[in-house]
Amino acid sequence: MSKGSGQPRSEVLQGTLDLMILKTLKAMGPLHGFGLARRIEQVSEHVLVLNEGTVYTSLLRLQQRGWISSQWGTSDNNRKARFYAITKRGLKQLERETDDWQRISSVIGRILGQESQS
Amino acid sequence: MNALRVFIGKIRALRSGGGVPTADDEVQEHIRLLTERYVREGMPADEAAQTARRQFGNMTRLREDWREQRMFPSLESLWRDLRHGARACWKNPGFSTAVVLTLALGIGANTALFSVCNTILLKPLQYQDPDRLVMLWEQIPSVDRMPVAPANFVDWRAQTHAFSGVVAINPFLAFVMNTPDVPARVSAAAVSWDFFSVLQAPLAIGRSFLPDEDRPGSNSVAILSHALWTERFGSRPEVVGSTVTLNDRRFTIVGVLSENFELVNGIVFRGRMQFDIWIPLALTSNPSRGSHPLRVLARLKPGVTLERAQTDASAVASNLARAYPEDDKDRGIAVVPLHDQVTGDVRPALITLSGAVGFVLLIACANVANLMLSRGTARRKEIAVRMAIGASRLRVARQLLMESAVLACIGGALGLLLAFAAVRLAAPYLPSDLARATGFPVDARVLVYTALISLATGALFGLAPLFQARRISASESLQHGTRIAGGSARLRSALVVAQMAVTMILLIGAGLLAKSLWTLLHVPPGFRTDHLVSARLTLPRSRFADTARVSAFHRELIQRLQDSPGIEAAGLAAYLPLSGQDNGWAFFIEGRPPLPVGVYNVAKYRPVSEGYFETIGMPMMAGRAFTAADRADAPRVVVINQSMARTYWGRENPVGQRLRFGAPDWRTIVGVVGDVRHEALDDDAKAEMYVPFAQTPQPETISTVIVRTSIDAAAMTKTLRDAVSAVDNSVPLDLARTMEQIVSLSVSQPRFRTALLVAFSMLALLMASIGVYGTTSYSARQRMREFGVYIAMGATTRDVLRTVLGRATILITIGLAVGVLASLGLTRLLTKFLYGVTPLDSTTFVAAPMFLFVIAMVACYFPARRATRVDPLVALRYE
């Protein structure tokens, strides 16, 4: 891990990881766990600390809810890997959660902005 | 929906072998790739591996997380909840005690009553295949189940096809057993030779009777009860083959019954289940068709239904009616399953009581739910905090349920102990004639029942705070001092109303039964019940073979007794009122046109001695009582009672008229005596004819001596015994008791059920009062600040009192109204238990609600009073 970034880093909030995974799977198509972790790392530009194991916890949870599906396949370097893909229900859920998230974050943003003014 | 999907996912995971190994592979691959990346970036191999693992996170915890997600809540976390629940209960001793005690009382009452029901109604009879056993009764239009004439029994046995065995028992025998010391009375039953084999009751030792022994002349054989064998014969097996002398006649003992053999009540007679000695029935070749002493049992052939048996029996009955119109016209056969016969009498009472006790448990549950609600409200903050730091609702709910379950189990266990104690304590007061009153063991079935109620109750009241927990949102956790939610207050009000209503129903029921019992106990029985002592005499038939000897013995005994100190009057009767013994004869009045064939006038038959009417206090309404002059060789006389005079002579004077029964000679009516309640206090008097012992159609060797005494009744037993042995020391005397005891015994069933219902309703009253008290004081505490403001603004004590009590009054009144309305419908179920009281008795319906209202208001008053003493300053600063 590149330690020299010097930026403050945040823990991944519970629940948000699910959202990130769903979004990533929607954007990238089927991925395996390692690929997912890399993609999130890349997009977050190393701002988020991710215990990568929790990705699997999240994947299991999402699968149980029926929002993603999984299938064994072969990875780029010809090894057996499990690929995860978002389902129709997952797409709907993603839409819902995205709306929620945007609403809440805008509210929180407003509140925090107001606080900094006073 | 979601929950279901997760559930299915878990099931799938289980089926695919847990999936954990494959996930592990996935993880290993992930870490390998990560390591490779760092190696590519130029890290040394071991540092790369370490970094990769760090980045991946704590593997052990992850695995645990997965397991929990994949599997059902593990036993471990359940155990944790259980421990936490127990700790929570322990930390709140007051609350927990209240809950546990309430439940223990409710469950205890339920279990106790269930033990009784279990023994009487559910436990199969102690015979082989008891379901195939039936009783056969004669049935005439006026009597549903009538004992059987020997000739009819013989014909039934020969002509029916539905039964594999038809046997009879004559339970009205008593012998004097000749022993070296005191003479002993033994009660005996005469039975068909195959009686025990039809019941399939094996003997302990020896053999049953042989067909040849069931004939007059060869029937001097006997089978001993296990009790007699143990008490009198020292359990010696050599007894079989030896002889026993009964009424100066020698019987060869051929067998001993097994210890657990019990002739269930209902087969014979109330209160007569124990027979010491069994002898063959040995009917003559020309048995009587006019007397009806036998009880008949039969076993259905394999495959034969009850309906087919009834059809078969009815066909035989109509044959007999055609063949013997004089005796058997309109006489059917009733086929009654043995189980119905045995439980028939007590079943309705027990079912009613079970309903009552179920109500008590409901009230207990409502109380507990109420307590849990109060506490649930008090714990809102705790629950909200736990949810905020990540506990799932399910987890919190499970935790709450665990707490209830812990309390319910302790309550259940305590209730079971209470039930043991209650059954043991109540056993001596149980009606002695209650079917199978041989003890009420609390057995496995009862345990299961208790466990079920405990768990159901736990789940039931565990749900109450669950509703609250579900409503708590995370945002609420940040707020402070919120007032109780409207929904919870409504639920509590509903609970109060329900408790009041149920208590009202129980109180009205208990009130009706109590009033009925009081009325019953104050029915004039037609005789005096005070200062009377009675005891049973058994004259050996062998030496008292004619009426002259019997009455000579009586006369001498009376003489002796009257000379004894403390005895004011003495007399004898064959059948004492309320003692459960009875007999009747068909009679004919001189000069009246003959009745149609098969129709008879029947009156009760009462052999008595001179001095009997005077002793027991029955008034002569006309004519004279019996005197010493009414000897065996004197003109035949009879005294009838008022009912008989009214029924058969109307306004005519019966004295001087003549009638006959049992024997061809006419008897002159010499007097009319007052009516007595003979069978039961709630049974109207029937036609009775009294005859002197000297003039009975057959010698009456079993009788009851009765004396009126001015001194202690207990001392009288010895006087009686001494007098009897002075006259004839071979005559045993037993069953000494006062008339008051006899009366009391005769109402033991109504008294028992009344006592139980009163006890249950008092329990309900207590718990409902606690419930109302709890609710009122809780809501008063919730509104403390409000009252503080009121008082600060100048409200008087009265105003606050009115505010608190006003709401309670409304709830209580609604509850009472609902209860009274429900009772209007429900008390009809009690009709058959009521005597002299209608199910809608106005006194009860006014007094019981008033009583309950006063008690409930008192319960509310104390918390209300406390609310008036609120210091405004303290109240406002509160929170």
C-alpha cells in the first residue's frame, strides 16, 4: 500500500459498502472479489480504508437478499474464481439506495455547511 | 419478504455444504493476488504477505461474521441471551417477583385443576381395552338408567349377539365375618363367574370362579380383595384353599384380586367402590323379574360398534316386552360406554371449572403483560441505545422474549409446586364420592400441560414490549423523557377493561353458586340434623332369619340405649335420609281399579323401628306412629308420608285405608308423617311408605341406629358399641357419624365446586386489583409533571384525585359492563348446578358488580392519593 499519500483516510461506513459494491457491479459488469476491491480502491483514490475481507461479508449478504448472483468461472490469469453480477432486483435496490443516499448526503451537507457558517 | 429470501438463502447455504470451504478458497486467492501485487511493487515476499493479510483484515472475526450470516442464530448466542435475560430479571427483583408470583398463581391453579381433570376425565380406566366395555341398564320412560332384574340379565346374556361377555354384579351384600375377637362387617359383591375375565382384570393369586360355582348350592367360594387379604390375612399366599366364615357359613377362598383392581365408581353406586369379598352371583333357575338389584357390564365383540350393540340390545328388549308385558312393557336397554358412565356426573362441573381457571390464567397473563409494558417503557432508552449501536431489532426482540421466557419458566416451576401443594391440601376435602377419587397424581401429562402454558404465556407477554421495541426508531434515542406512546396506553386500558370483565364473570358465577349452596344448606330437610348420632349395624343373616328376631334385637337395643346416660331418644331405620341408600316397591291400593298391564305405582320403602320418627324429629301429620305393639304377629300396618297421601288420596283421609306391596296381605295405613328430603337436599320428597321392622316382607338385617343425645357426639360411639355388644356381641357396628356429617357429605359435590369457583374468583379479584393498581400508579407517575403544574396553578387535592380516578372509573365501569353482559349469556351454563337460584339472579347481578367496583376503586385510590401529594417544585424539576 502506498503510505506516502498523506491524505486523511476514512473508515468505510457500514451499509455504504453494499451500495458501493452494487454500483461497481452495475458499472463494471461481473467481477470477482479481488477485482471489486481493486476497483473500489481505485475509484476512491485511496481515501477509504477497506478491510478487504468485509467485501466478502457484504457479498454474502447481498447474495442472500437476492441482489447479486454468483458463478464460478476462470480469471484473467486462468485460475478458478467466483464472479459476482448484479441482479434485476439488485438494480432496483441500487436505484432506491442511490436516491436515499443523495437525499441524506445533501441534507447532511447543508447542515454541516450551516454549522460552519455560524 | 426480505426475511423470507434471507431464510431461503440460508437454507441453500446449508444444502450446499455450508459453502465455507469455497469462500475460504476465494479468500486465499484474494490474499495471494494482493501479495503478488505488493511483490510486483517491489516489497520483499514476507512483508508483502503480511501487508496483504493486514489489508484483508481479521480473518477469524470475518469467519465468525460469515457463519452468523449463513447459519441460524447459533446456540451460543441464544445462551448469551438467556444469561443476559436471567441477569436482567435478577437486577429487578421487585418486578420479577411480581411477574413470577402472578404467573405461579395462575399456572398453579391451572395445573391443580388439570391434575384432577386428568385423573377423572382423561386417564383411561384401569382395565384391558376399557373402550370396549359398556354398561347395560334397563330403561323405562320415567327412568333413564335403572338397575337390572336378574331374569332380564339372564335373557340379555342369552339373546344378545353384540357382546363377547355379559356379566352382572349385585353390590348390596354385607356379611359378618366370624373372627376370634370382634365381629367384623365385610362388604361383599356377588358377581357372575366370568366377571373378572370380561373386565380382563387378572388376579394376584389363585383363580377366578368356575362356571359350576355360579349355581346355588355350589357357590361357597370367595375371592378376597387385596386390601382384606393384606389386613386380615397377613398377605399369606396359603390363604388360597383355606376357608373364611361369613354369616356362620364357610366359604373356600379361591383367589385374591390384584392390588390395583378398582371397581370404578358409577358401575355401582355413589361412594361404594370397595368390596372386601367377592362371591358368585349364583342366580336360581327361576330368577325374579320384578326386583332390580343388578348392575350389568358387557364387552363389545371385536368390530362391533356402539350403534350396532344398541340396535341388538333394543331388539332383545322388544322381544322381552312382548314375552313378559307385566314386567317388561316399555322397558328398553340403554348401552352406555363405561367411560361416560364413570365421568358423566362430574364432567360438566369440571369443564365449567376449567373454563373458570382458564380465565384466571388470562388475568394473570394480562397482569404480566401490563408489568412488562411498564418496564418496556422504562427501558425504551436502553433499547434505543442498543439499537443505535447496531443491535438488530430481531436481536433485541429475542432478548426481550428470553427475559419473559426466564420469568415464565420460573413462574411455571413455582406454579407446579403450588399445584402439588394445592392438590395435596385439597385432597381430604374432595367429595368422597367423586369418581375415581383415589388421589390425583400430578403426572407427566400435567407436566407437559404446565410447560405448554408457561411457554405460551411467556411468548404472549413477551410480545407486549416487542411491539414497543419495534416502534422505537433510532432518532428517538436522542430525545429525552418522551411520554408514553398513545398505542401503549390504549393497550394498557384494554388490558384493564379485559381483566375487570373476566373478573366480573367469575365473581358473578361464584356468587350464583354460593347463593345456591346457601339456599341448599337452608332447605328444611324435614328432620332435625342436630344432636343426632348414627351408626350402621350388620346382623348376620344366618341368625336373624325372620323379622321377629330382627325386631326383637332392635327393641332390646333401643331399650338399652334409652337407659344410657345422655341419650334422649333412640330408633333404627334401614335407609337413613341423605345417606345414599334407597329402595322402592310397587304397591296396590285396596278398592282401586287395576292399573294397565306393566304400569305400577311405586313408593319408597322405609323399614323403621318404633321411636324412629320421634328420634329424628319427623312430625306426625295424622294418625299414629309405630309402637311396640306392631309386632310380627300383629295386624300389618304402614305409615305413609305427606307426598304419598297427597298424590294418591288427595283430599281424602288415607288413615284407615289399606294397601299392599311385596307380600299378598293388606296393610292398614295408621298414620301420615311429614316429608323428608331423602335422596338429596335439592331433590323434592317422593312418596314413601314406612313399615315396622317386625312386619317387613323380608327380614332387614342391615340397619342404621340413630340416637338423639344431649352430650358430646364423639363419646356416643362407645356408648352405642357397648349397647350393641351387650345385646349380641356377634353384631358389628361401624360407620358412626353425626347427622350433621351426613348432611355435609351429601352436599360435598356442590360445596366442592362452589369452594373452587369462589377460590378462583378471589384469585382473579386479587390479581385484577393488582393490575388496576399497577396501571393507575404507573399512569399517575407518568403524569407527575402535569399534576405538578396543576397544583402549582392552584388545583386542589380533589381536582387531582378526580383527574386520576376519573379515567380509572371509566375503564373499570366499561370492564364491569362488559363482564355483566357476558355473564348474562354465560351463567346459563351454570343452570344445572344451581338450586333455588336462577342464572340471572338479580341480587347477584347487582351485588357482585358493586363489590368489584368498590374493590377496584380502593385499588385505584392509593396511587391517586399519592399523585395529590406531588410537590410541584420536585415534579417540575423532574427529568
